[in-house]
Amino acid sequence: MADDNFAEKTEPATPKRRAELRRDGKVFKSMEVNSALGLLGGSIILYMLGRGLIGEIADVMKQYLSLSYGMDISQTNAITIAGSMASRFLLIVFPVLLVIMGIGILSNVAQVGFLFTTKPLAKGFSGMNPLNGIKKLGFSQGSLIELAKSIFKILIVSVIGYFALVDLVEGSIRLVESSPVQILSSMGTGAFAVTMKIAAVFLVMAVTDFIVQRRKFERDIKMSKQEIKEENKRDEGDPQIKGRIRREMVKRHKMRMMANVPKADVVVTNPTHYAIAIKYDAAKMSAPLVVAKGKDLIAQRIKEIAAEHNIPIVEDKPLAQLLYKTVEVDEQIPPDLFKAVAQILAYIYKMKKLKRGYGKN
């Protein structure tokens, strides 16, 4: 087993291995997709509901400012008013938060599917130990990639923000004589344009990260050929044990088949290579039934048992070959062979009647 740990993992993970990893909570997921979709969805919903939200927030502000006018402001009153305003603001922005939360859930479901597992929590709180986190600090390839992505995000936001600020300064001259509503509308439109540019860049990063992380995940879960063999052995059983079981089943099948030969009405032979034992009971069967068949040594044994029990043996090479190849044991004779078998059975019954007639005489 020690060699298995160093075996080259070149084979794609099997469905069973993927299912085991999924039960353990080890699934592929790109967090960049969640971030990009969350930013994009949040920006769109804020732009769509922005004017209404600002209007509601302004009404709340007016209401509380009018209530506080002429009121003796104490620490208790200030805390009460602040708490009430915060709860009102939360109710106003709750639909936006709900939409962003829904986008996050949908993005996870799209990548992972519906998955609920407590396996990651089974290790206890060791993962929350700061000392364990400190031990993992280092310049690994994964940490360097994450650092590079974070720096790139900051640069993108900074560059886009700088150019947006330049445009805002240039456009502020035109807003000097504008009304407060027009100023707020212009600021909202500008903020939305900046956010959409950032979201577009984040989406490109998310797609790239999705592809990279997917390939990395597939590479990490690859299996060695020995691991696949061990898995197949566990699923299907040891080949040696399966072989012994198969041989035992064949042995029992032969014994049962040979026990049915004395019950047959006739044995059709090749004459040396094939032997097929046939039984027919007109009161119980709609067609003759093959109760035993065999080739070479088994055929020879069927003929020996038939001879010991005075079962008629009829040589018919074409019929014997067809019966052996097309009809299994305990199956009825097919319609296209029924006529040929019926002729043999009729001949056998006729011979038996003649013998009984001679015996009476």
C-alpha cells in the first residue's frame, strides 16, 4: 500500500470517487463567480430601485428630523431614535439584500448543485485554531495566485475609479446650476456606470478562474490505475472469489441439469458433439421444453444417463446444432423448430406404443 501513495495519478476520477468526495463536501467551486455575479446583480437591482430607495430614505430622515425638532436630546432619546432609524433603513434595503443573497445561493447551486453535508464540521474546531492557520502560512502556489488576483482586483478598481473621478470632475461644471434631484440622478448614473465596468472585468476574471479551478480540481482528484483496480475489487469482489462462486454455480447447474435428464422424453444428438434432452407434457406445456443440453463431454454424459434410464436417443445433426445454439435450458422450443421436434416426439410415442403392444402379446 505504501507504493500506492507514490503511484502516478493519471486516470480521471471514477463516478464513485466523485460521489465520495461530494459526500465529504469536497466539490469544485469558484468564489470569483460568486463575487462577480453578486456585484453585477447588486448593481442592477440598486440601479432599478435606486430612486425609490433614496425617496424612502429621505422620507424617513424628514420624519425623524421633524420629530426631533424642539425635543430635548438626551443619551436615551438619541439611542432610541438611532435604533428606530436603523431598523427602518434595514427594512428599506432588505429587498436589495435579499436579491443579492439569492444571487449568491443560485451561483453556488449552479456550480455545485444541491448539497448539504456536515462532514467538513466532523473534524471539530481544529480548522478554527489560529495556530493551525499560522502553520499553513507560506508562499505556496495557491496563496501566490490568490494574492495576485487580489492585487489585480485592487488595480482594476483603482484605475476605473480614477477615470470615473476625472469624468466626474469634468462633468461637475455642468451640474452647478442643476437641482439636487438632477445632481443625485447624475451621481447615481455615474456610479452605476463605474460599477458595471468593474463587474464586467470581474466577470472576465470569474470565467478565467472557473476554467483554471476546474482543471486544477480535475487534476487533484485524479486516481492511479492501482486505485481504480482496488475500487473495482471492492465493488465487484475479489476475482478469485468470484471465480470460485462462478465455478460452484456452473457445477450446481450441471448437477440440476443432469438430474432432469431421466425426466426427458427424448435426447437429440449430433451424434458426438451435441446432446439436447427434451420433455413434453401436453397437459401442462404449450410447447416442448429443453431440460438439459451439453457439448462434448457433457453431451456424452447426457447420453450415458439417457441410456441408463432407457430414454430414446435420436440422431439429427442439423436439429441438434440449432437447438444447442438457439434454445437455453428450461426454455421452450421456438415455433420454427416445433414441427421438427414434434415429428421426433410423435415417432418416439409411436415406438413406445408399439413396444407396449408387443409386450401385451
